[in-house]
Amino acid sequence: MQPGTHFSFGDHKEHGFVASFTSSIPQHLAHWFLEREQFEPVPGEPGLYRLSEPERDGVRRTRQAVHDLRRHGYTVQADIRLNPALSAGPPRPVRPHGLQERRSRLAQAAAGRTTQRSTPPTTYPPSARPIPPKPTYAPTVHLTAAADGRSR
């Protein structure tokens, strides 16, 4: 193990995914971190922790624990399979029906120049709409009274 290492992760024949800590980190702090990452102490093995429910996506959860502890600034040693920095991540989903290629072609077409000639549209800011001119005449409206004296 390298000097200055705080945690170590690996595979164990009997206990599955395991973690341990070194004397460079206080025991109560290491215990607290490992329990938050869903590792539990192994009875009869002081300083050894196993992943609870390893059959439930154990590799990913162990990689996540390694990643989280490193993000907190701790030095972590891990097997290649459990090291997120050295192992391949999950495969990226593939879009069906060539959707990626179609989007790429549309983006290229939108970025290119058009062969059509047209004048650019006149745009106004939303607050500055054109005001129509005032009429030169005053329209007159005639209202007729109803027979009973009320207006309609």
C-alpha cells in the first residue's frame, strides 16, 4: 500500500466487496464514512468492512464509494475493477433509428448559408412596435333611438 493512503477497496472471496482504512485516518472517522457508503463492519475482522447487499449493483456502488471518498480529499487505493479512474464506465446508450445522424445533418444545414435570396425581415424590439398614423378625418357615428325611447 502506498504511504499516505487512507482507504483501500478490493474483492474478498468470502465477504465480497470490502474496504479497510489505515492508521493515517482516525478510526471513528473512517467508520463514519464507510457506513455512509453502505459498508458494514465484518464480525471478527477488526478494520475490515464489507458492502451490504453486494448482489444489488455491488461494483457500481463500490466505485461510487471510491469516487466519493476521493472527492472528499482522501487517498484511496482500489482494485482496477473497482477504480472509477482506471476502469471503463458503463456503455453509453445508443439512439435508435439514426437520430444522432439526423440531428447532426439538421444542425449543419442550419449553420450553413442559404441559396435563396430574400430581404431580411424587419424586426422591432418588443417595446417599440410601429404606431399607425392618425387619420386626417374624424369619423362620425349616428345612433338612432328606439321607438320606446331607449337606446339599443
